[in-house]
Amino acid sequence: MASGTTAPPPPVNLKRIVAASLIGTTIEWYDFFLYGSAAALVFNKLFFPDSDPLVGTLLSFLTYAVGFAARPLGALVFGHYGDRLGRKKLLVLSLVMMGGATFAIGLLPTHATVGAAAPVLLTALRLVQGFALGGEWGGAVLLVSEHGDARRRGFWASWPQTGAPAGQLLATGVLSLLTALLSDDAFGTWGWRIPFLLSGLLVLIGLWIRLSVDESPVFKQALEQAESRRSEEAEPLPLVSVLRHHWRDVLVAMGARMAENIGYYVITAFILVYATTSAGVSKQTALNAVLIGSAVHFAVIPAWGALSDRVGRRPVYLFGAAGVGLWMFPFFSLTDKGSFGYLVLAVTVGLVLHGAMYAPQAAFFAEMFATRMRYSGASIGAQFASVAAGAPAPLIATALLDDYGSSTPIALYVIAAAVLTLVAVGVARETRDRDLALIEAEDDASTGAGTVSEARTV
């Protein structure tokens, strides 16, 4: 393992890169989470009105899961072109696609107006959202990771990760404000559209900032070297290179996301269903609890990232996975008390523990892959896992609640995911201090597994 020797860029430039990644990622997650919250609160009545309330919620969560199904395709397409054309161009495209789809959802007719066409249109726009987000995450974290140096990469790369709680905070905050100001009838009739239409303005702000940053210097260097080699031998597709040289790292990344992804959506999305149906908590109270928890989540992620620079990615990640698994029974026990204070405690502690996985994840995944296949590798590992993890999590949790009428099976579901993550991260290599410009993939034929060497620059 080589120590970090890449000279850090000027602080002002790095901060601009971090700001561009964070703001763009916040907007994209705002759009994505807004759908999840609306699915839990109103979409069952607006787009599936003929169903039993809990069945309607299941159907609305099913359209929510469809967005996750499109994320691997987005990871493949954006990863391929991001490794060929650069991170910045693809990040701009993903932001436009996500914002456009979210804005269009705010204009959708409901089932009462167009009948069965309403959920079909909703599902189509959700697919666009998922496709865009599948390409966003990898590019955003790599743009920061590849600009910074190894000594503080965990800290700086964790900032785009705060876009998730920031987006959750923004989405939940807007919904909470609207439910407080509007009657249930007004919110269900037209008020729910406001947060979706607001996305149009947010995208314009994000584009203005994101267009002002430079391409990753590590990628530029790798592109120049690839161009010089292209006359001698054909460069393989990034996807082919990932599967040939980094298949083990892809599996580790997928396993690492199990507890992180499932735990997050149970704590932030499913809790809106559970608290309002089983614990007798109002929608406003549940939203406010998630709002407070997301604010704390945002604050602790950079701290966890900085800790991973000191002790390593794996120890911090393992602590978070174990913590989320162990917290599940207390989480539901506190929620069942029906008190706002207990609910805030349940959500906040869960998200703090989740942050211990989510914060080092950006640097951890970036440090696994060689530069010319890094966008593809990180995106494939992260987004393919989301199909099995985050996509069905609220759906499975709601179905378990419907079948058993108890939180115990749901807690066991999250604990099983935590065990998978502990195994995956436990067998992974520590990546702290790797110089991203000096990671080269070795051929499986000579190593017997997808490994990383740092003998020469890619």
C-alpha cells in the first residue's frame, strides 16, 4: 500500500469542488427522497385510491422501488461515459434529468383525473429519477476524491455524502411545513405538488454551481495516458475491465451497502408508515422526528469521515454496521411509546450509527478501483446493491408489518443485513492512504482474484 503523495490542490479550489458536489447531490437526493416521503403520506390515496389503505401504501412503495431498479442501468451508462468523457459532463446531465422528472411529477394528473394512466406516468418518471441518481452518486464522490489528497480524503469525500441527509432534511422540512400550514384536504388536493415544482428552481441553482468546477486532475492524467496507448492496443470497455480486474471489490461494495441502505430506508421512510399506523403518531410528529434526525445525521457524517482518515475505513464502517443491527429492537421499542421525544431519540441514534457506514463509504469505494474504471466500478457496486437493499426495504418492512402485526420480523430483517455487511467489510482490504493516481488493476490470470496493485500510474 502506497502512502498518499499527491499534492493537495489549493484549498479554495477544493472547497469549490466540494460545494459543487454537495449542492448537486443535495438536490438530487431531495428529489429522490421527496418521492419516498410522498409515497408514504399521500400517493396511496392519489394514485391508488381503490385499494385498502395499507395495500395502497404497498403499491405506492412499489413505484418507489421502481426507481431503485433503474439505478443499476444508470450506473452502467453514466459509469461508462464518465470513465470515457469525464465526471463533470455526466454530473450535469444527471442533475438535469433528475430535476426535470421531479418537476414533471408535480404536474401529474391523479387517478381521479386520468384513471389508470396516472400510476403509469408516475412510474415512468420514477424510472427517470432512478436512472439519473444511479449515475449521480459515483461522479459526485469521485470528483471530490480525485481532487483531494489521501491524508484527508475520508473527510472531504464525506461531504457529498451529506447530500443525502441534506436532501432528506430539505424534503422532509418542506413537507412538514406544508402539512403544518395546510389542512389535510388542501395538502392532498394541491399542496403536495409544491415541493416537486420547487425542484425546478433548485436545479437551476445547482447547474450554475456545478458548471463552474474543473474536471478531476487524476482523470485528466489517466485520459492522456490512455490516449497515448490507444494507438498500440484497443482500450477495453470500463465495464469489462471492472468485471475482469475488480469483481471482488464490486462484491465487497455490494455487501457493504446492505446494512447501510436497508437500515437507512427503514429508519427514514418506513418509519413514517409504522409511526402513524402502529404507534398512533401523527404525520406531522413523524416528519418532525425525521427532520431532527436528518439534521444530526448531516452534522456527524464529516466527523465519521475524518475519523476514518485516522483509524481506517474498515473499523468505522464495521462499527456502524454492528451499531445499526443492535439498535433495531430499541428503535422500534422507543417508537412504540408514541412519544415525540422517544421517536426523535430512536431516529437520531439510528442515523448517527448509519453515518458511520455512509461517511467513509465514498473514499472506501473510490480507493478500490483504478482511475479509468473507477466511475463504473464504484457506481456498479453501489447501485446494483440498491436493487436488493434500499429498493425493497420499505416494501418488505410494510409487508412484514401487514403479515405479522409486529416490528420483530422487521428488526430481524435489518439485523440480517447488518451481518452481511459485517462479513463483506470484514474480508475487505484497508484502503486508507492509497494514492488514487497509483492504483492499477492486475489481471486475474496472474493473481487469481480481482486485486489492486499500485506499481504504476493508470
